Amino acid sequence: MRGVSRGAGATRSTSISPLPPEPVSGSSGPRLRPGGVLFSLDGQLRATHEILGDTRFWRDEVGVEPPVVGGLEYEKLLALRRS
């Protein structure tokens, strides 16, 4: 970017910590730290609400306890929070 200098040897740091090295609960699916949030913009689809609200899907297919899903049943933007 023009006019912006970081100086010699400057590095960009971030406050995002890496994911744990092993998948959560031994699954090979998405990994999310406890307290982490995954956002979905697919809330306009009825099927999305049905699958995300299905306890059997989470336990049998994903292999984890169901997360808290903010906006389930009434929002387009859904927030899945791992406890």
C-alpha cells in the first residue's frame, strides 16, 4: 500500500490463535475451539434450520453434542457456538 511503511523486518501479527492439532471428539470434520462461533448465512433455507436443530444429526453424523445455534427458527444469519 502506498504511503504506508512497516519498517525493515516488520511482521504482521494477529490475535487469532491456531486450532488444536487434533480434531474435536476424534471426528475428521470441522474443528472449533470451545466458545468458538461459526456463522452461517444459509438461514433463509428451511432445510438448514431443520438439520442444525436435529440432535441426532449432531450426535450420529458429526459425532459431537449439539451446539447452541443463535437465530435458529427465525434468522437468516445463524451463529453456532461450541460450548
